[in-house]
Amino acid sequence: SQKIEQNSEALNIQEGKTATLTCNYTNYSPAYLQWYRQDPGRGPVFLLLIRENEKEKRKERLKVTFDTTLKQSLFHITASQPADSATYLCALDEKYSSASKIIFGSGTRLSIRP
Amino acid sequence: DGGITQSPKYLFRKEGQNVTLSCEQNLNHDAMYWYRQDPGQGLRLIYYSQIVNDFQKGDIAEGYSVSREKKESFPLTVTSAQKNPTAFYLCASSGTGVNEQFFGPGTRLTVL
């Protein structure tokens, strides 16, 4: 079965630097991969989706890459700010499921220090 | 305002009691989902529904039940058969042909 691994439980970086979060999957390449942001005690919020035939997607200070050879997606936040501190979840579709189900990783808790 | 509402935000129950968590959406989405999140862990799918009057078990359905009598509503019942019900419960919905999911604010259930 498909497994998702997010590189670390927590990442602590200096304000202004680029934060890079990693999401690896173990089995089939998904049709698409998504990134969500979750603040403590709240529901996740969708950020970006990248499809298997796309290499890179950008939205303001966010960039996502998708490498099906490495079975990996990288999520970058440039010019990071303390307000970017949150848990970031990677999710991908269950390719062989008839339903629009997605599987979530356990998340990386990002802390941006001033 | 369009969105998903969950109520209540905090819920306390005694062991052995069934409890029902509410989830309502006015986004006109066909698909709705229930997830459970434990501290430091990702979301695990309990049940999902792609259309009214139909629902499917997710990865951890044992001890839970759902109904989907209306498009807007997808209540989750945590039964006394659920061995470890204390958790953060999240409801989500998605539209046809749209892959991203929209989440409610969550209900934190504590069983004493």
C-alpha cells in the first residue's frame, strides 16, 4: 500500500530564509499531490496541487516540485516569516480508487524564528 | 459565507456512551469525509460519502457510523465500540472534478 513520509517532524529556521519541506512516497506515482497548512487546533487549509505531468508549481512565495523518478515532492517557502509557522501536510490521491480519496502524511511542523 | 461547520468544538463524554458529531456544508459539494487526527499524526480516513444515501468505510471505520440523508449533512457517530475515541475529528468536503478538500474547524472529543 502507498506510504507517505515527510522528512522531519519539525523544522526550525531563521526568518527570511527559504524553508524546504520534503514529501516522499513509496509505491505508485500519484496522479496529483497536494500540500495543506494546518494551524494548531484548526482544520487543514489547501495550498497547492501539482499533477504528475507537472515539474513545478508556484503561488506567491510558495513553490512545489514533483519528481516521479525520485518519488518525491519538495515544498518551498521563500522569504519565510514567523506567520508561516504551522504544520504542513502532504497528501496524494489513491490512484486506483474510484473515489476521490487522498492519503495524508503526518506533517512537518515548521517554526520561523524572528 | 460558504463553508463547512462542525459542532461542537469541544465535546466531553463518559466512557460507554455514543456521541454524534455534526458536519454541515453549504458549498454544494457531493463528496464528504470524516478524518481522525491524533497528536503528532496525520489524518486517518474514517468514512467518506460521494453522493447522498451512499457512504464507504475508510481505513479506520470500526466503532464509527455515519449517515448521508442530505447533501449538506454528514454526521458521525462515535459508538461505545470504539476502543480509543479521544481525538480531534475533522470533516471535509470536495466538489466534483475538484481534488482539493475543504475542512471544517474540527471537534475535539474527550472521553472520560
